[in-house]
Amino acid sequence: MAALSFKNLLDANQITKEDALTILSLAKEYHDGSLKGKKLWDDCRGNILATLFFEPSTRTRFSFETAMLRLGGQVISLENEETTSIKKGETLADTARIISGYSDMIVMRHPKGHSVASFAEYASVPVINAGDGANQHPTQALVDLYTIFREKGRLENLTIGFMGDLKYSRTVFCLLTVLSHYKNNFIFIAPPSLKISDERKKVLAKQNSNIREVENLDEVIGELDILYATRVQGERFATKEEYDKVKDSYSLSKKDLVKAKKDVIIMHPLPRVNEIHPEVDSLPNAKYFEQAANGVFARMALLSLMKK
Amino acid sequence: MAALSFKNLLDANQITKEDALTILSLAKEYHDGSLKGKKLWDDCRGNILATLFFEPSTRTRFSFETAMLRLGGQVISLENEETTSIKKGETLADTARIISGYSDMIVMRHPKGHSVASFAEYASVPVINAGDGANQHPTQALVDLYTIFREKGRLENLTIGFMGDLKYSRTVFCLLTVLSHYKNNFIFIAPPSLKISDERKKVLAKQNSNIREVENLDEVIGELDILYATRVQGERFATKEEYDKVKDSYSLSKKDLVKAKKDVIIMHPLPRVNEIHPEVDSLPNAKYFEQAANGVFARMALLSLMKK
Amino acid sequence: MAALSFKNLLDANQITKEDALTILSLAKEYHDGSLKGKKLWDDCRGNILATLFFEPSTRTRFSFETAMLRLGGQVISLENEETTSIKKGETLADTARIISGYSDMIVMRHPKGHSVASFAEYASVPVINAGDGANQHPTQALVDLYTIFREKGRLENLTIGFMGDLKYSRTVFCLLTVLSHYKNNFIFIAPPSLKISDERKKVLAKQNSNIREVENLDEVIGELDILYATRVQGERFATKEEYDKVKDSYSLSKKDLVKAKKDVIIMHPLPRVNEIHPEVDSLPNAKYFEQAANGVFARMALLSLMKK
């Protein structure tokens, strides 16, 4: 099996084009096996995964734990930051060295940016960043990439609309990073206050893809192969009035899709609040629940390839 | 193996006489194997159970988790509601669809009545209600039914006394529901303020069993094959005086059993506070700890039969 | 396999010289296997361990859970005391009887001294004390004993310095208890306010070992085979001034080791705060992280030998 280029996965930038191909191919293999009724693999038998959530995220934790259990491995789990030695004044470096003695791999979420990287420096087993504050969430990008691959059969020559909060979304940044290996058309759909930052646009300009910015979905819906919606969080706005003004333009309902391509797919990292109306759920285009389920297969591939 | 009549177990009313027989027979098989030293079965190997406790209940959670592990399956566990996306505003419907992608079966407890049924509507894997507020706790009824079956060798022609809070007890309601398939004599022993409701008596009147109501255990103790005690909760009473007046009459001690049948069995759903004096624990009639242990076998049977 | 002298492990005093030898030999076997790449044993297959933490300790919980999982067993886990029936007024005796029906072995931590012993009285499966307040933590003593055995190849004729808070440290007391089977030289290094108590000195006087007390590490560092540092907790002192006066003398840095034996080993039960400067971590003498990792092997041996 082809090896990955990294020991720890801390940042979406570490994922090379070759890494992505290796991970996606293996994820597909697990996925296809699963559709044929296979529920248990032996690829991580004997391995113990420690899931350390210093900030709760049941969905991400479950996705990793299920991935490890389906591979025949086992899990030890910290669900709740309150219960740690950190409270006794222990450094992350010490925690890393100690948990390395209890497990074969570590998945960690922490509210503080770059803390997982500091932790990994002292761990002797592979570490995966499952979200460190506003900074990175590289496995979400893999899940999204795998969903595009699975649904569209390719990773290039796609017109992808990103809609909602493009200023703060960690998810969108990470996905754009792994997509940088491929040539696509990106359309950013956001109100002025949530537009993608100039700094980030400069990074994108150096890459292969074409980019375009609009304020309304309606202008571009007919062109999209993929519509990636994100959460528009009220607390990002200066005033409630400002929020109320934009929130509906970024709330997707059936009528917004009238002019869409028949095979456009709709993605969302979930949880959603008002960004997608429940009436959309029953359309064959809605792929956000498949996207969540795909997370298990993408993470199975990653765990399987990263284990020592 | 005979199939059950339901896909999800949400309400004790779903359990037909045939279902009960199928579940109890298989529970007995696991139990007998266990007494011969068998600790591990393969009947759920490869299956992952998600236990979602939006209200804590260590006892019920452990009982289900142990059942799944003894069957060779695995468990992912939410012990603490605080850690979920629900806090981010996610609907139960979305949670159901997402957790369905991570597991092969879901056990859920929730403080709100009927919430598990709403959840199950959107789940694509089997869902078991492990308690939804004051509404239902159908697996407790199965555990109780199995205990009666195990201890008495039959489910009919029994005189069963229900003592304590019969007005609010979810446990008693659920057990009466599954007992409705059989002809028995029910004696309700409660103070006026905790008597079984008229509405519920109407339901019982349509069933096979004879019912009788008394205020004192002493009047009927000699007739009972089974005495099922429940917790009398102080907070159900208008005043502390009213509570203090009745609480002792519904606290069982050795002297209350002087006139009892030699083979009467005493059951209680636990936890108990003052309803049964610890001096009763050493009597051969005390079966409430066996009842708790029986829960694992009844739930093993249920999980094994419900898995897809 | 030689049987242990105890059914429950509640107190370091229960561990006989024969028990210690049996446990250490098996721990070494697991450890050596692990160094050769073995990650999974079958010695506890089919067994379920319940870890009941009525006080959080992620490190100790993980160490036991990993031990059980490496032995092929399974785990049910209570991470958080808030979620128990104890809150509903249940006694520890009832909890013990019920959890015995769900598991094959129980590891318990509780903030109240002697509570694990009271619990074990009513449990029908083996119980291990994983810390009961200021009273006992016998498996930490086994971990420490195993580390000495592993690093020094012997358990006697050693000069061992205990430094820091010798007045309150549960860890030091438990280790001294298991070391009482062997003849060694103990040097206690502590400020007057944290000296070992007269009562405890009387117990030690009856044993095989020589004891000596000093106030400064510098006087004795050259003699030591082992330096066991413990945490000096600010809250033990009457005033901040008193604490500030002593804390630095009991904070180990490289310069304190200039006159030390080349092969002195440094141990600490962890978590540490200021007791050992991070610059010491890279010395070959620093063995506190190995000590933590050794905990898994010592506990594997214990679980394997205690299982029914």
C-alpha cells in the first residue's frame, strides 16, 4: 500500500495530490465493501485509538471511533475536557508523551489554534488534528473531497459554488486547500460582510483554478456542478439588522434550484440551522447526509494508512 | 430465528405475544450459556451500537453496552447531552440521519416524551427507546417480564401486587402493557394520592386480568406470587406532611413479609431509596438484583433479534 | 499461573512478596512481547471491565482501559460522577451489586477514603482500587515497583531518595508499603513542614530498610540509585511565603544532578508542575514517561491474574 507523505495530519496543506489519491482509493474500497454488506475489517486489529476531545464534538468523535472499530481496532475516549490533568496544570507536551504510552494513534480536538501541532511535537504515535479552533480541520476536507469524487467521479473541471460565510469558515479554507491540486472553477457567493478575504484570494490566485465572486446564488445557480453551503452565524454580524438582511439570501429552498443543473449536488458540513430548508432534503441532489456517512470511509482509509 | 414484528422498539404496546416469546426464549438461551461460563457470543459481531443518552442513566447505558459487547459487537457512546450539536441548534431529525451513518443500531434516552419516536422516523437503522421522559421505557418491561418468566416459570395465573407510586410510574405502565397478553390477578397497593388513574383502569378493564385496589400491603401480602415495589418520590406530594404520612406504609421490611407465601418474589426497578429495607436483601425472595442482571440477557436477545 | 493472595486489590498492604513477583514477571512478559511488536493478547478475551470514576482521572482510566483492550477484553466506562444513580440517593452497596451484574471486573476511583473497600464488600466480581481520596492507590505502587525492577534489575540494595511532599503523598506511602518486602536504603528529602510523619516512621522502623532524613537534595544526590520526586502542592502550606520559601529547593534541574551517579533514575508519578524542569526530560536518567507507559503492562498483569 502506498505510504502517505506525513506522519501526523495537522494541516490540509500536508495532503499531496498522491496522498489524496491513495486515501480516496482506499476509502472507495471500504465503501464498496460496506455496500456489499461487509461491516468489519482487520486492517487495524490490535491498534488502540485515543480520541481526545478538549472541546466536544460528538459527530466528529463518533465518525473516528466508528472508523477505528470497523477496522477491528479499539478506542479509548475523552469526551469531556473537564476530566483531565490539564486542570492540575499539566502541559500539553506532558499529556502527549503520556497518552503516547497508552495508544497507537491519537485524534485530538482542541479549542485553541495550533495546539494540536504543539501536542504532536511531543507525541511518539501518529496524531490527527480533528479541529483546532478557527485554524484547521483537515479530515473534513478529505471527507468533502471524497464526497466530490464519489458523486462526480472526478476532482477537476468542476464548477463549485461556495455559499455563505466565506470569511470565517475553516471548512471552506481546508477544502480549497486540498482542491488546489486540481483545476476547477470556484464561484464564491457571499454578502459583502462575509466575503472571502483578500489574503486568501491571493493564495488562490497562485493556484490552477479560476475564481469569481457574486452576491446572489440566483446569478450562477445554472452553472454549478456542486453547491457547497456553509452556516451563516448570526454572531458574526455587527447588528441583528445586518444579519436579518442577509440571512434569507443564504438559506436554500427548492425554488432556488429551479434553474439548477439536473445533477448539481448540494453539500454542507453540518450541523445546519437555517442554511438549507428541510424541503430540500428529499431531492436527489441533497448529498449532505451521504457526506456525513462518507466521513467514516474517508477516516477508515486515513487511520489504516497512518498506523505504524 | 423468528423475526420480531417491529423495526424500532419505541413503545411497550408494540411487543406482541409472539415477540415476547421469541425474546424471552433467546434471553434464556444466553442466560443458560452464561451460567455455564460462556462470556462471549458472535451474534452481533461487526455491529456497532450507538448509545445516545441525552439524559444520564449509567445503569441502563451499561446494561445495553454490556449486552452488545457480550454479543461480539462494539459501542460508541454519548454519556453527556452537553456535548452534542443539539446545542448548535441541530434538529433531532438531522441527528438521526447522521448517527445512522455511524452505527448499525441506536439506543436513545431523552428527557422529552415521544422524542425517541420522532428521532426514529428519520433514522435508517433500528432504534430502541431507553426511556423518553414520563412516557415509555419498553425494555424495562421486557427485563421485568423475563424475570417473572425466569423466577416463576410462567407468565399467567399469577397474583401480582404493584406497590407504591402507581399514578406516575412509567415502569409499572410498561410492564402492565406487556402483561396484557396473559391472564393474571393484579392488586394495586397505593395511598389515595398515588392510586392508578381512571383512564389507565379503563384500559386494564378491557384486558384479560382481574384487578383489585387496596391501600395496605398487609391486607393482601398472603395472596401474592410477586410483589413489585416502586419508588415513592417525595416531590410527587403537595406537602411534606402528606409524604411523611404515607412513605412508611410503602417501605418494605422483613416483618411485612411474615404472612407472605414462601416463594413470593420481590421485584423493584431500582434505584431504591427507602422502599425496601436492606434487611430484606438477604432473603431468598429478594430478586431485584437478579432483575438488574437479567437486563443484560433480555437486551442481548433484543439487540440480536433487531439487528439488520 | 500462580494465583494472587487477594480477590480484590484495595490496599498496597495486601500485596505479598509472592504477589509482587507474580505480577512483575507477567508484566515483563507483556512488555517484552510489546517491544517485539505484539499489540493484542487473548488473556482476557470475553471479559468486560467496568471503569467507575466518581472522580475524574483520565490518565489512570486510560491506563486500565488500554490494559484491558490489549488483553482482548472490553470496557464499559463511567467518566463522570454526575451521571449516576448516586444522585438519586442510591447506596454504594446497591451500585456494587448492580454493576457486578454488568461486568466481570471493576476498577473504581472515588474521592472518599475507604469507599472502594465498602463498595467491594457488596460486589460479586473482583474490584480494584484506583484511588480513594487520600487513602490508597495500590496500582500506582505496582507501576512504580515494576519501573524499578525494569530499570534496575533488582528490588533490593538500592538507595532511594524520596523528595518533596512526604507528609501527604499517597503515592509515596503506597510505594513504601510494597517496598517493605525488600531491604533498601531510604533517604527522605523534605522541608520541615512536609516531613514524613512520626507515625509512618514508626511503621518503617519495624521493616528491613535503613532510613535517613535530610532537608536538601544536594547533601545526598551522589548516593542515590533512584530519585523519586513528588508534587509539592502550594495549598498544603499555611502561607504563600512559606510555600515560596521551599518550592525551589524541590524543583529539580540539570545542575542539581551534576554530582549524581551516572545511572541514577528519576521517577515521578505525574502530573508534574514545577517539580522537574523540562530540561531534565532529555536526560537518559529521566524515566517518568517510561514509568507512565509501564503502567499499562503492570495493569495488564494485574487484570489478567485477577480475572475470575
